[in-house]
Amino acid sequence: MFEKLKPFVCQYVEIEESEITPESRFAEDLGFNSYDFISMLGDAEDEFDIEIDESVAASTKTLGELATYFEELAA
């Protein structure tokens, strides 16, 4: 799921896929603001056919954490 999310993330912030790691933090490393993050999550729900719990999303800090959460939802 992490590899699927990398190009998805690049649609919202200006960063190269090669610079994204599982430890990349949304705000600090990837440059997301709160609007971009919420927009990305909404689009991810549609793209991956999942429903994201807002409290989990609010506590997710890294792309790796989000990928793990998406994997759990898809299982």
C-alpha cells in the first residue's frame, strides 16, 4: 500500500516520489497543510474504496502509519 500511496501523495504536494519514505511526516517532511491532508484523505477513500475514521486520521503522522491503516481497512 505504501508504494500505491507515494504517487497519490505527489498529486497534493510538490515532492519527488524518491524522497518519500514510510517515516515521512505529512506536515513536517511532505509539506501538507490541513486542507491538503483532508482533501487527500477524502480522495483516498474514493480511490481505494475505504472509509477512514476521523480520529485515526487525526492521529496519523507518517505515510507509513497511513499505509498500515489502509491495509487494515482493506483486509
